[in-house]
Amino acid sequence: MKKKLTPLVCGIVILAVLIVLYVVGSARKNKATDTQESAITQDEIGQKLSTNDNAIDILVENENGKYEFEKAKDNWKIKGYKEVILSNDAVNSIVNGVEGLYAVETIEENPQSVEKYGLNNPVATVSTKYKNKDQSILKVGSLSADKKYYYVQVDNSPSVYMVNANACSLFTGTMDDFVDKNVPKVNTNSIVYMEIDYKDKDDILVEYDKDNSLVKEYADKNGLATLVLKKPISDIVVYPYSLQATALEDASALNVEKLVDPKPAELSKYGLDNPEMEVVLKDRNTELTVKVGSQVQDDSDIDYRYVQINNRSEVFTMDQRALQSFFDADIVDFVQPFVALHSRSSVNKIEAENNDKKFNVEFKSEGENTFVKTKEGVEKDNRNAYVSGKLVKRELFSPFYQNIVGLSFDSILKENANVSGTPQAVITYVMKDGSKEKIEFYNYDDNYYVAKKGESSTLVVNKQSVRKLFLDAEKVLNGESVENSDSEKGQSS
């Protein structure tokens, strides 16, 4: 019986020993893990080197210069550069570097020499004054071999500490690191204003003018916040999407590269006393002005321009590629090519004459044939249309009217044509508000007129297109239908 129990007892003893060994091993492992975690936590937190908060003056001295950050109320400025707008991130980094600096490790408490740590000739010295009148001095030495840490000394203590390199990175910075280089972003999907003032060619001005009858009628009909050209020619509807795809193509890339001069004494050295171009963009909430000076002369593979942003005095550089679409802007690329596009609801009368023919169009409210409002609140023009005194049915009149207001130009001259004498044809719009718009057509060559609107005489119009209007008037008066010159122009009827 004893022989049978002996193996069983031995097995139980061995099992008990294994259990004890497992428990002890697990305990040791857990203890080691706890110790390791504590060490990591200690490394992350480290020893706080700064003993004060509420810094009010921070003098940073490094090989690039001296930068004294002064706090006035809640804003920080650099002494001598009050107009320079500082980066919030940079200021926070500087302030946190003196108010919340932690040592990852104490390297030596009483070193024989600090030369090997670069502290005999610091890369930066930071002198701080606090609201409670205390002062501190931080010396920043060389980087560690792995470039992750700086060696530092604080105040009069001989101890050498190792701190995270990111915490001290801006102490070795330049004004370029401290300045705010954010450029306001204008949403081109809701652009309401674009002005480009050129040094050597005609300016361009496009804006949303809600009171402009031409734009309002087009916008109501198409459901778009439509823009209108004001310069170099006035009152031409602008295609918003075409504007985005051409002049505004690179608007989102308008970013400054680096600070060149925080406090320029002479703008002429940058070509900014008389800019090559000034761009003004506005959406409903944001405005951006970019003054563009001369090209930067350096060995870079990228072409840069000197620029100023909004009303700031600093001079920056900007990539030429971000500006190119504004330099190349051509109104032909984004305007509707119509000489005078007017919805019939905004017109009372049209008078037209050439050398041997004339006609007029007049809209009259008669009985129920007047302006009415739909259930949706949209005003609809049901007035009777008369051509040279004769009432014309809508189905005959609509394509005829579309051809008048849809008269298009073929090109735009860079400068006003020299027009004089008697025009070959004249079309005058009498608007519902009593204002008038006159377009005079003068010979340009054998095939084209130049149209004069106000002070501008740059629109080149095919002579056959103008003559066709007078032939169409005769057809309508004879009860004949006319061919619509361009079906797309029906949007203005």
C-alpha cells in the first residue's frame, strides 16, 4: 500500500513546488514591471527646472541676435518690433520653455568642466523676469548625440540637466520662427470681390453688386450669386466657375514662405513702393490683400516674389507659382461674351438704328399683361411687347429679344480703340429704373465693329451679328419667326 502511495505523494509535492515557483516568478515579474513603469513616468515628467509662472519679459540671446519678448496685457511683442504680429504657437513655446521646463535627467551635479556639454559657449541664453519680481537664467548647450535632448544649466546651479530638444528649439530661433505667417484664406466658392491692380496693364475689378439689375436678374434666374465686371469694362456678367478655374485657380496656395524684413526702412529695395501687382480678394467673412513686388534674386530652383500681406509692414517671400494665375488673368476667360445682357423684366424700351434702318422695342403693362408674382414669390414679366409700335406674340418675340441682348463680342482689345465721327449703329436701352445704356458701333475693319460703352471702346463685334438684328426686326414685323443666334442665350429672356 505504501508503494502505491509513494508516486502519488511525490507528484503532489512536485506540483506544489511548481505552483510556488510560478507565484514567486509572477510576483517578481509584476514588481519589475511596476518599477519599469515608474521609471518611464519619472522620465516623462522629470524634474521641473522652472520655479515661477507669470513671465512678463523673456530675453532670448542666440547667434541670430537678441529678441526681447515683452508682455503687455495678454499680448506678447518683441521689443523694437511692436508692429510685427507674432505666432501664437511660437510665443506659447517660448513661454512654456521658461515656465514649464522639465529635465529628463540630471547628467552631473558638480561637473569638472561644462565644455563637453557646450555650456561654456551656450547656443542660447534665456533671461526671464516674472510678475513677482523674480528672475531666472537658462543656458542652453549642445545637442545630445541622438539630437533628442539639449544640455542646460539653470540660474547659478552647477548641475547639468538634459531636456527634451523640442522644449528648447525656439530658443535658438530667428525672427522668421517667431512671426505669424498665417495668410487669411478666402473661400473662392463664395467670392464677392476680386480686384487686381497692375503696374503695367489695365486693372481688373469683379464684384457682387446685389443692386445691379443686370446681375440681380441673372442671379434670380440661375440661382447663383452672380458677379459683375467693373474694370476694365463695366457691367458684364462674370461666370463664377470660370473665374475660379482661371484667375482664382491658385488662390488657396497664397502662402508666405519666409520673413525677409520685419521692419523695412525702404520698400523700394523689394519693389513694394510701386508694386508689380496688388490683389484684393473678399468672401463674405474674409479679406486678403497681397502686394507683389520684385522677383527675389537668389540661387533657388523656385522663383519667389517679395510680398506684403494685408496692412502688415513685414516683407515676406511667396512662390511665384501661387501668383501666376493673377498675373495671367484675362477677362475673356471668365466673362459672359455679351455686349449688353439685360433681362426683359429690367427693360422698358430699346431703340436701335443704323445707317438705313431703325426699330424699337417697348414693353407695356396692359390689363392682366403686367408683372405678376408666382406662389414662390418670384416676379414674372407678362407685359406686352411692341416692336416699332406693333404688338408681337410672345413666341415670335422671345427669340428676337434673345438675339438683341445676346449680341456677343468676339474679342477684347487691350486698349481703347480710337473712335470718332458718327457711329455705324446705335442701340440704347432704357431701363425700368429710368437709367439708359447706349452702345455705339464704330468701324474697326471690314468685318468688325468696335463697341463703345461709356468710356470703354474695347469690345470687337462681328458686323453681321449687328446687321442681323435689323433684319430680324423686319421679319418679326411681318409675322415671321427668327432663328435664335445661340440657344444658350435664352437664359436672359
